[in-house]
Amino acid sequence: MEPSKAPEGSSSRFLNRVALVTGAGSGIGKATARRLVHEGASVAFLGRTRSKLEEASSDLPNDRILIIEASHEQPADVDQATSAINERFGRLDIVVNNAGVYTKGTIADLPPEEWRKGIEVNLIGPYLVTRAALPSLRRSGNGVIVNVSSTIGLKPIPEASSYCVAKAGLVMLTQATAVEEAQHGVRALAVCPGVVDTPIHQMPGASSGQTRQFLNDVGAAHLLGRVGTTDEIADLILFLASNASAWTTGAIIPIDGGISLT
């Protein structure tokens, strides 16, 4: 392959690196995938809805973008995705397991199929992506996985049992991967955001004003007085994926405006 070229005026710390970002059509995934491209990487945008992925990457260099419409909790989809990345770019160096779904409901009331969906999307999906990507990450010699967990994977809240359990499992998946893969030169880390301004908080039937008021109210519970932005989470993900954190693995890092201290 020809060497990648970062856009003029941007950093090139990911030059010649190839990344896979799940849930890249919106929110944290979109911000992270776009930032990786702007900083020199070639990036596979993976998600369920092609139109969202195309919109998220429409102004980026075509030669460094791969759109993959897939369900990351389906083994066949994941295997095909990693094969497509290797066929297109010849390598894979960075995986960002970001895709997730918020399932509201108590343990007593949540139907088993809804509980199972939360576990499959938020935990089994990242496991499948990690498993499929490991051969390529090992060959990279500098492979890294960044998982997007949550502060409520560290400290549960009511009516979010499936999400809390899955995100807690993702923390342990991160650390287990770090322990097993260090000998192969692969690092694994997790970020645990507090409430971030993403489409996941768009409540059915709510107006944009109502959603904004909800985010303002929730933001007040954070020590820093507001919710986070997708770019702030992307900043940390890119630092962890870069050589600047080369002696860091297994770390679980809250990025939460201080809400985990309240």
C-alpha cells in the first residue's frame, strides 16, 4: 500500500496505522473515527446503518475510509469485517469497541430477551470483535484495543441492570485481554464515560428542547457541572491508542466530570 497522508494542518501521529471503530455512525464512535482519519489513520467505520456511516465519513479521503455495515454481535459479520479490513488495508492496528445500546429496566421487570440484547450488544459484541481482530493486532507488533465502558459499569444505578452488568463485564474483558495479550505486544484499555451528549439520550417522543433540559439537569449532578462531549471522549481514546501511552495496558479510566465521586 501507498503510505497514508494526514490532511493538511492535522497531526500525523497515526500515519500508516489502520483502525476499526464500531458504532462509528454517531456519537463517540463517529467523533473517534473522524479524529483518527484526521490524524493520519485509515479507518473502518462499522455500524448497522450504512447511511449514517456514509454521512459520518462523507468529507473524508475515500482512500482511507472503509464502510462496513454489520452487526458486531454477529460472529459471521465480525469475521467478514476483519477480512475486509485486511483485504483493503493489509493490516489492523487499533480497535475501538464503542458500539452499545442502553436498555432501561430493573432486574425484576426487564424481559429476558431485553436483558439478553443488552449483554449481546454491550459485551458479547466487543468480545467477538476482539477475538476476530487479535491475529491482526498481534502481527501489528503495536496493536491496541480501547473499549468504551461506562461509570455505571463501575458503580450501578437503578433501572439500568443489563447495561451496568454488561459494562462491568467489559471492564473485566479489558483486563483479561491485557493479561493474555501482553506477551503478543497487544495492549487493552477501557474508558468509562459519565453522561455524554450523544444520540443515545434522545428520548422517544421528546423534543430537542426536552432532551437539552434533561442533559442540563443530569449535567448538574457532575462535579464539573455539565455533561461531556464526544470530542472529549475521543481525545482520551486517541491518547490511549497512540504511542504516547505505550507503557499503559489494563488501565480502566473514568472520564466523567467527577460524577463517580458523588
